[in-house]
Amino acid sequence: MQHVRSLQCSSYTRGSLRRAAKLYRGHGASNLPCRTCDAGDDAQDGEIVPWLSEPRALGRTTAVHLYAEPRGLWHQWSKKMDFLLSVIGFAVDLGNVWRFPYICYQNGGGAFLIPYTLMAIFGGVPLFYMELALGQFHRAGAISIWKRICPIFKGIGFAICIIALYVSFYYNTIIAWALYYLYSSFTGTLPWTSCDNPWNTPNCTNYFGKSNVTWTTFSKSPAEEFYTRKVLEIQESSGLYDVGGIRWQLLLCLFLLFTIVYFSLWKGVKTSGKVVWVTATLPYIVLLILLVRGATLPGAWRGIVFYLRPDWEKLMSTAVWVDAAAQIFFSLGPGFGVLLALASYNHFNNNCYRDAIVTSVVNCLTSFLSGFVIFTVLGYMAEMRDVEVEDVAKDKGPSLLFITYPEAIANMVGSTFFAIIFFLMMITLGLDSTFGGLEAVITAVMDEYPHILAKQRELFVLGLITICFLGSLTTLTHGGAYVVKLLEEFGAGCSILAVVLLEAIAVSWFYGIQRFCDDVKAMLGFTPGIFWKVCWVAISPAFLAFIIVSSLLDQPLLMLFDYRYPEWSISVGYLIGASSFICIPFYMVYKLVWTPGSLKQVRKNLLTPTLVPC
């Protein structure tokens, strides 16, 4: 960031400031409002001038420092819808399809919507709004933004980047599985329809279209054996001790996916903003098609009743409220740095308040809609197996998408068509979230080191994609599913919750809730109401602390299929989680030790927002 010069606001009229703005825009300064001048100046809040730093009172005048932003005006969204679709695409991911329906029926069906809605209103949406406002006002990524908020918390930005890398190591492998399924779907008869394939075992039981078939606890459906024995080839691995070799088919799928990701991100929001018009809208078209098809299946009503039947006694359980809080948090995605990054490319006066409300509502309604899509099919399967819906709704996570739903699709009329659009939907849902996660890292690092990377974005993105690809190799082995599960549980679990808790505290308590509200007023023209202030200061941090404590106190056994994770792997998982969060205290200690001056001066420098160049 380049220091241009300092001015005294009281010596400049509105016209003078306009002329100064015109002058310094020619040197790369961004358009931001003058909210720092004292009453002696006739420039009003909202006056468009270059970036002005926090003022320092000097008698009756106010010293204001003028800075050139590291980005030019070219680095903005071409259209408002590019931004909205990017945010929706990030927030609406595979978890909306596989996790919400399972959590909903497990925690009281329709009754679960009460804690889910309350947690969204008082926890998820305020944090979502806060991140959008921070990113839009400060126009900086997850690392450099802390110089403008509270410098001692800069380690939060580094922690966010590490967590984003961990997520990319396993999340894209799940998309690669979907791509393998998509390729396998281009056939007259889907390969997971029958038990007559080389990978099937004697336990394979196909009950569709047959009578007098007994389903036992040892029975495996053709879809389950295709997933475990053909796609994963997990029978070649004995566990984390021996994950086996790399599946070259999955390696090829992952390489193709990362190639798509690279060419979507290499030029910035100008390219990714166009790609999301396809990847963010296609899933809704497919969901509606699958919903209509599912509603016409025999037994679909049984699944819907099971999905929505309220169990009011469940509301007395603390676990239900914890699940509701965790679901809304991980669904909306504050704390991952993505909202900061995407909002930083907005125009300064964009209505981020309306964006936060719209995208949050779309996200929650998508989760609710996905439940109907999933449970109409589960009702159909229960009808075909002649069992209760509860007996076929035991799968959760990726198994729901790669075993349960494909099994139902295989026995529908037009199964090939429905399989193709279903897995195409999964791929686009996953790619959107990958775009957001990696853009958060790209924006954070490039804003922190603009003097090195400003003109090297293509090479930097290539290097980042290469790191993500190499980090994913262990998840492509025969035992890769075990690694995916371990990273999913610990890579972005309590660590991201703790990070966003500290973020909320740093903004509300250290930066100051009044200062933050003034920033919002400078952008939108109105101050956030008392509801938002109370949520940011007290309710949202308490909401996050509640999830963290409950998660740490309740640690269920980690299992995948019939494999129980050994104790040493759980210790490795905790180390993975701690490796990102540890950046925060390490950075604090580093700055306290190496910042020159007395303790009072050091504390002031590290707790006071600054725009002084690094």
C-alpha cells in the first residue's frame, strides 16, 4: 500500500476535496467516503473521495492520511448478480443436500425447524452480515484486513488460509467421486443396477423388481458395492495403516476438476463471476426436476411424512439445539474468509445488508427443498423394500449421495437421464464452494503481498492449485475415504468455530461496535439497529461458544463403514485442527515480542486500527 500524503480536512472545502479526489484517483486511489472530517469542513458523510484513514485529532483540525489502494477499479464485479450468485454458490453446497435432511429428521422433523430458524436469526445471519460488511468496507482479504481492524488478531487470516487448504484437500475429492459417477452414467444400464458385476460379492442383494427377496443385516445393495468396491476400491485397504495405491481413474477426475477451477479463477472475479451463472443456477433446475420426479414415485408420501412429522419432545434435548446451531453456521459459512473476499470486490455503496438477508434466505430454503428431494426417494425405497423409512434413512454424509440416492435412481424409468443430471448437480454444487474457498486464499495472500503478486496472479493461482492437487493425493488412494473422513471431522471443525468466535470478538469488542456501525452507515446511509448490535456484541459470540463447548464435550466414536478409527488417528486429527488455530496465539506473541517501544506503546499499536503501510 503506497503512502501518498496527509491533509487537514478543515482546510479543504467540498470542491477542494473533489479536486483532490480527481487528482489522486489518477494515482490509483479507490473511491471511498469522507467520514473522518470534523464539523469545520463542509464535506458531508458519503462524499466520494479517495481512501481516508482513521483521523487523529489535532486541536480544531483533523489530520487525514490518503492512501492508494493495491487494487484498481478493474477488480470489481461486472454485475451485481455475479456477486450474488457467487455468494449463493459458496453457501449452497453439498452439505445442503446431504446434511440438512439427515439432521432434520434425526432431530424431530418439523419441530427441528424452530431451533434452526432461531439459530439462523440470532447467530448465523448476523455473522454473515458482519463479514459482508467488513469485506466491502475495507476492500481487503482475510489477512491484510486485520491491519485496519485490530492488528494483533492478524493470525486469524493465516488460520483461515490453512483451514481453506485442508478443506480443498478432501472436498474436491468428493467432487471427483461425483465426476466418476457422471462418467459411469453414460450407459444404457447403470452399473450399480445389478449384482452381476466383477466387483460384487455374495452379500449383494437386489430387491427392485423381484419378489420374495429377504433383506438382512448382511445384505449390501448393488449401489453400495459399486461405491465401496468399484469407485473407492476400499477392500484393497485395511485402514489408515495401509491406504494402498492411488486410483488413477480418480486422479484423472481430480486433475480435470482442478483444471476447470484454475481457468475459472486465474483472471479473478471477471471470469469466476461468469462461470457461476451456470454452476449456481443449474442445481436449482435439477432440484426441481428431481422433486417433481420424486413426488410421483410410489411411497413418496411416506418419506415426506417421516421428514416433517414433528417430535416436540426433541426440543427439550440440548443436542438438537447444538445440531441446529452447527448446521446453520456451516451452511452459511462465516469465518472461512470467502464472504470477506467476495464482498471486497463490491462497489462501496452496494447494499450488503439486503444481500445478506436474500442469500441467507435462499440458502435456508434450498436446504429445506433438498429435504423433499431426498425423502420422497427414501419413501420410495422403503416402499420397495417393504420396510420403514427409518430403516433406509440411516445413511448420512456422502453415503446418502453416492449409495442411497443412486440406488433409487437406478430403478426409475429414465434412470440414465436422472443419474446424469443428479451427478452434474453435485459437481456444480461442489465447484461453486471450491471457487469461493480458493478465492478467499488468493485474495488474502495477494492483498497481503501486492508488491510481489500484483502482476503474477495467473502464476500464483497455478501454484495454489498445484498445492491443493498434491495435498489431495492421499485421498485418492484405496483407503482415501478414511482420509477424507478424518480431514472432514478435524480440518474445519472446532478450529473454524474458534476462529470466527475470535473474529466476532475482535470486531465487536476491540475494533468497537460503534465504529463498525459507523462504517456500515458510511456505505449504506443508515446505522444497523439495536438487534444487530446486540447480536454482534453478545448473542453471536455466545452462539459460537455454545457450539464449541458442546462439540468438545460430545466426541462420538469416529467410524466409516465398519472401520473404527484407531486412537492415534484421533490424535493426528486434533493436531490437524490445532495446526491452523495455533497461528493466532503465535502471531500475537511474535508481535508483542518484536514490536519496538514500551508496553503501553506496543499495546496501543497492536490494538489500534492503522493504515500505515507495511
